[in-house]
Amino acid sequence: MNPVNYLYLAALLFSIGATGVLIRRNAIVVFMCIELMLNACNLTLVAFSRMHGNLDGQIIAFFTMVVAAAEVVVGLAIIVSLFRSRHSASVDDASLMKL
Amino acid sequence: MENLIALLIAAPLLGAAVLLCGGRRLDAVGQWIGTLLSFASFAFGVVLFADLLGKDPEQRTLTQHLFSWIQVESFQADVAFRLDQLSMTFVLLITGVGSLIHLYSVGYMEHDERRRRFFGYLNLFLAAMLLLVLADNYLLLYVGWEGVGLASYLLIGFWQHKPSAATAAKKAFLVNRVGDMGLSIAIMLMFLWFGTFAFGPLLGGEGEPGMVGDASEGKLTAIGLMLLLAACGKSAQVPLQSWLGDAMEGPTPVSALIHAATMVTAGVYLIVRSGAIFNAAPDAQLVVTIVGAVTLLFGAIVGCAKDDIKKALAGSTMSQIGYMVLAAGLGPIGYVFAIMHLVTHGFFKAGLFLGAGSVMHGMNDEVDMRKYGGLRKYMPVTFVTFGLGYLAIIGFPGLSGFFSKDKIIEAAFAKGGTEGWILGGCALLGAAITAFYMTRVMLMTFFGEKRWQPDENGNEPHPHESPKVMTIPMIVLAVGSVAAGFLFNWQSSFIHWLEPITGHDHGHAPLSAGVITGATVACMVIGVAIAYGQYGRRPVPAVAPRGSVLTRAARRDLYQDDFNHVVLVRGGEHLTRSLVYVDHTLVDGVVNGTAASVGGLSGRMRRLQNGFVRSYAVSMFGGVAILIAATLLMRAV
Amino acid sequence: MSAQLAAYSTSTGEAFQFWVLGTVAVIGALCTVFMKKAVHSALCLAGTMIILAVFYLANGAYFLGIVQIVVYTGAIMMLFLFVVMLVGVTAADSLKETIKGQRWLALLCGLGFGILLIGGIGNASITEFNGLAQANANGNVEGLAALIFTKYVFAFEITGALLITAAIGAMVLTHRERTERAKTQRELSEERIREGKHIPPLPAPGVYARHNAVDIAGLLPDGTPSDLTVSKTLRERGQIRDVSTEALNDLKALEQRAEERLERTAIEPSTFKRPEEASK
């Protein structure tokens, strides 16, 4: 097997995640789909790291994880406060700029 | 000495400013301030005249450069004055006759509450007219030209409480605008083709040919016709003559001022001043003579039928100005005589109008001649002065009108060829008609039985002589009417005076001068005889008979107003209506259509902004997909 | 191991692992997207992430593989689950689309994007894999550490700042200032007595011994559910399960069986009416 298959897998996962972002309304699920996309990217970075024979790709993936952790913290906080104000976690309900 | 030129204009302008801005406290002395400043201007004119007389005929052009008005690249407009023999003649006429009319107005307007304002306007009129004749370039002349238009508007509509006066003022202003447009176009053409509109470089003079000497005939004809249009407006020539009759709504001194010294003479001045242009454009000259000939007959015929004494005189003015324009159109043969007739006419027409004003003054402002009759016993001074003016205008041998009019008729014949015969014939016919209608005015007013009746309030007019302040100007003008012609003609002094400016050419008359003079006198006698037969021997009916077709037409000013109404007013209405239609459908349609389509498009586009994050995400994602596709495609190609 | 990582093609074992786990990962991803309940989505995503961790390990990223399991699956996904619980486990959203054309556009975009990516990768001439044998010679963690604390030290420090900011941001976003003092038990009871509307404690949720969950309303004697028995939060979320008809049906079945046993005549179903129905 050629290790390039990891890239195909990552592309597939990324597309699935992107589609999920577009068709799901539950903000939490949308957020999970975003995480899926980030992970797909990480997989490519790791695969590229192997391809080029140096560790820079893994470093970038590492940073991605750190940033993703921060993003999840803030994002979930936003979802919670959104739910508090609208009693709903649907992204479609937040279609107006005011309450 | 040059510095006095600006003072000529400054004096009446100061008067206008003081009187119009001074407020009520000047009400008591306003008329005297205006009159004094007018006489001051006349005094400056006399001093300058004496100065000019002391110089060689070739050195008699004084110029004064006051300041540079507009200077942009090659465009140069100066406020500069030029005083030469032509301007000097006008200055003396305007200030002299104008001052006499001021003096007369002191008496005539004595009981008018707004007379301070009236004298302010009169001074403004003088100032504008002096600016017009003293300007050293066409642009400054245009300023004076417009100023005259404005002042005439204010004066004709002075009794603005009368709707007819207000309408007449508007009419005069509007008709004048047509002419003004001609002048402005002419000035623009001058600047376009020659790059200047100063008299010196443009028209030449002092033996040097100006720029017009090198210009093509077509260009000069175009400019000439535009100048003629301007002259037609100001001088009430056919086809822009209709305002003159209505302008009689103004106070009588205004009529005298407009008809004798200012306003109507502006057109003649413009043509004579632009002589260099017309000399090089024979076609334009021909049109000028035709306009003059048509107007002189037109005015004379209208004058025959009017029962309103002022309107009869107005027709006469139109006719006499027609003579001047005809003469001016003849070129160097006629320029001098046009100006000479203008000056003599200034005297006797001013005298006639002031006399008419005096009659009205004594007759409770009655203007219908059919209600006069036998007034010679009641107002002898008026009768004598009016009579002398009358003799002058009909060309009684020895009086001023005889000399100037006879010369014009001679010049018309001297043009030569068929044109000369036709023009000369018209001028002769005009002389006969002039004699007829003036005799009619004279007989109906001063001879026969008294025809006035008490009005509905039982007030019977008590004809009486006017006060001295009114009669003195009349007497002075009557003396002028009698003596001016003889003085001017003595050793051809007037011709020698003006020759350096206008040039002079004796022409080759097909008939000897004696024969023409004889014919003129004969025509005059015939006209007087017919009028005497009709109005002197028989009593004048108090109500106008129906009259022939021609009479009725003449009473209605030969249907000029009807013509204007049908052709211009109706046509204009139709034009505006169709323009409004076009505006509503086409212009508004495009504008509204654009707005509507933008609105509609926005309405559709608005749906894209539905507030759903996921919709926006789809567009972003689709955009990214398209970008990647494009990148891959570019790589592949 | 290092020889395999350097090869153009992997070992059979890794190939087998890739195909099996890759399939599972794709299925997990699809389930994440299409599961109705958020909890299920979260669990599927956790599974996918564990598989990805395995792939990291297979690619020689040993440190990342562990971090993936510890941080992602262990911390982040648990955080997700917490929030799901907080927002409401049963808030299953229907997959029915409300925006016209959104689903088809989304599928079209996703499909097109995937095809483009895969086509792009296929087009790229990636034939040579250098492998990480040399880079990992002194150990993967040591290699990473050397890079992080030398080449990437500045980025590393900034990520530290980012994490602190995120933590503070989360607190600011979720924190709610109390505007009034919380009432004590005594005050609450006094208030209840003063109002006189409901003096004893609120009735407990649940029906008989069958349903004792907090989201099931207790039944009144006539069989209608009482909102008083359910917590206010659940009431506001609309997460009350109504089992009143179920309970009545059970009761009816019980009676039926009793009659069969005692051989009594059956009550006509049409004549049996609940009191509020009879009163209509």
C-alpha cells in the first residue's frame, strides 16, 4: 500500500466533516464536524511529515491540536451562553442579530 | 481729461445708488438729487465735448482703462471706456435730453408717492445707457445693454399696481431677451473666431484695418445677423417690435426717455459701431436695410390707426427708428445720416412725448385723442412746442427732421440698382404716411371742437397749462427740434464730425438731390392734405368708426400679437407639452426604471441574506471548491 | 519498523490495518454527521479520533498519537459530552431540512470538494516517501522537543498565551453575575406559607414504581400528568416525557387480565371513559 492513501482518507474525512457543518443545525454537532475537519488536516500533516522525513509537520499538527483545544473551550462557552439566551442550540435560531 | 469719462457714468450711477438705497428720508429731495446728478453728467459731457473740439479730427478718440475685469489665458476683458465722436454724440444726446426729461419728471411725478424710486430708476437707465455707448469692448457693452433692459423693465412696470403695466414690463423684458441672446451669441462668435471682443483690435480704426478685415465673409455675415437680432430687440424692429406699443404703460417721461434718448437708439448705435463688420458682409447689410424699410412702413401704418396719443407716437418712433436702421444698413453712405436722424429725432420725439404728457397732465390722464379737441386755446405753450416737434417730424423744410430724413431718402436712392429704387420708394412712402398720421394727431388734439365729457363721477377735465418745470424742457427741446437740423447741415459740420469714425461716401444717386428733396416735400404735403381732408374739415367722431380692413388691422398692431400668440406662444406650449411628455415617459422612465430594477434586484438579492449561518457557509464552501477547481484547471492547462 | 517507514509501500500489516480501520473511521465520520442525537455523534467522533490516533502511531508520530488520545478523545470529547448534557441529551434535532435547497447544495459542495481534493492528490506526483527513520533516531518525543524549544519556541510561547486567553474567555462567556442574594431555605419556606398556594414540598416525579426518572411527570388521580412534579429546568426545555396514556393502558390491561382470571364480563371499551372525557 502506498502511504498516500492516508491523504485520500484525510480528504474524505474532511469532505464529510464539511458537509456535516453545512447540513446539521445542532451547534454542538456542527462543532464536532469542525473538529473532524481539523483532525483530517492533522492526518495529512502527519502523513506529509513521514513523506518528507522531518518532524515539522508533526509540530504543526501539535500546534493545531493546541489551538483546537483553545477553540473548543471558547466555542463551547459560546454555545452554552447561546443556549442560555435562546433556549436552543440550533444555529438557525441565531439568524437575527438581536434577541 | 480721459479721467472724466468714468465720471460721466459714475454720476447717474451714484444717483441711482443713493436714491435706491437711501430710504424714505430722501423722499422729499430725491427728485432733485437725481436731476442734479443727471445734469452733472451732462456738464461732464459738455466739458469733454469742448476738449474733443479742440483737437485734430484724427486725434479725437479718448480711452480710459479703468481696471482689468476678467483675465484667463487669452481671454481678456477690461473695464475700459472709449470716447470718440460717435460716443460723444450719444453722450450729449443721452445726458442732454435725459436731463431735460428728469427736469420735466419733477413736475410730472410730483404727486407720485414713489417718485424717489422713479428717479433712481431714471438715473440707473442713464448710467446703463452711458456704459453701453462708452464701452471699449463688446462684453462691457453687453453689461450696459442688459442694464438698459433691466432699467426699462423697472420703469415700464413702474405703476406695477396696474396689471397691464406689469404685463407690459414683462413683455418688453422677454422680447428684449431674444435680442440679448443674439448679442451674446455674436460676442461668443467673436471670441471664438477672433479671440477678442475689444473694439480696437477687432474693428480697427485710425487708419488701421482690424481683425475683421481678414475674416471670411460668412463669419462676418453670421456675426452681423446676430448683431442685427440684438438691434431688433432693443430698437423695436420687425419682428421684435411688439413690446414698444405696450411699453406706453409706463409714465410718459419714461416713454420719452425710451423713445428719444436711450433704449431704442441702442440698436442703431450697435449697428453703426459695428460698421466695419457690416461693411464686409453685404448680405447682412441687405437684411438690415430690409428690416429697416419694413419697420418704417409697419410703424407708420400702425401709427395711423391708433386713437391713444402715446401709442400713435410709439408707432411713429418705430417708423423713425426704421429710417435709422435703413440708413445704417446702407453702409458708409448712411451711417452719418442714421446718427443725424437719431439726434434730431431725439429732440423732436422727446418734445412730442413731453407734449403728450403735458396734454395728459391737463386732461386727467386721458389718452384717447377722440376725447381731446381744441386744446390749443387751453395750453398754448404745449401747443406751440408740440407743433414745432410736429413740423420737425414730418420734415417741414428748414426744420431738423427735414434735413436728416431727406438725407436718408437720398442715401437710400444712392444705394443704386433696383434695391435703391425700392428702398427709396419705401422711404418716400413712409414720409407721406408720417405726415398723415402726425397731422392726424395734431388735428385731433389741438384743433376742432372740444370733445371731452365728464366721466362717470361727473368730473369734467379742466385743461390747463403745465407748470414751468415741465414747460421749460419742452421749450428747450422745441428749440432743438427747430435748430438742430440746420446746425448739423451747416457746412456739413455733422458729416465732418463723424467721418473719422464711420467713414462717409456720397454714393451715386440716380436722381439729383433737388429732385429727391422736391419729391419728399411733395409726399409730405400730400400726407398733410389727406389728413386735413379727413380730420380737419370734418368733425372727429367721439367713438372710433369701424374702419377698413387695414385700419382694423393697424389698430391691432397689424396682428403682431396675434401672430406671436399663435406661432410662438401656442407653439411653445405644444413644444413644452411634448417635452414634458418625453420627460415623463423617456427620461423619468429611464430613471424610474433604473431605480425599479435596482430595487427589484435588491429585493431578490436580499433573500440571499437570510441570516442563516449555514447558508453563508455553503457559499463560502462553494467558493473554495470553485477556487480549487480553477487552480487545478490552470495547472492542467 | 524504520525500514518500513522509509519504503515506498508499507508493510502488509499496515495495509491491512489501514483498510480495516480506515473503513471504520469513515463510517464513524458519517455517523457523526448523520446521527440524530448529539451524544451518539460525539461517541462516533471519539471512535474516529481513536482510529486517527492509531494512524498517527503508524505514521511514526508517537507523541501525537498519544496526545490525540489524551487530549482529544480524553479531554475535548468529554468536554463535548458535558456540554451535550448541559444543553439537554434528549434535544434530538430532526434532520429535516428547513432552509430550501440547503441540503442538496451542501451535498453537492461536499461531493465536489471531495472529488476535487482526491483528484488533486491523485494528480500530484507523490511517489517517494523518505520515512522518519532518521528524524526519529533519537526518539520521536526528543525530536519534537528539540524543534519546539528551538525553532518553534516563539510560536509555542504564543500558544501558551492563547490557551490562557481562551480559558479566561470561556469563563467570561459562561459566567453569570448574581444580581441578588440567593434565598435561604427559611426564607423560601416562609414565602411558601405566606402565599398559601402550595405549602407542602412539591410532589415527586415518577409513576408508581415503573417510571422513576426525573423527566417523567407524576400522574394526578384522574391520570393527567402534573407539571409540578418535574424540575423547572426540564419543564422549560420541554423535556417532559408523558407516560399518562401508557399508565392507563397498563391499568386497562391489568383489569383485563384480572377479569379473565376471575371470569367476569368485560367492560365495554366504549362505555369506559375517563372522567374529563365523560364530562364533555
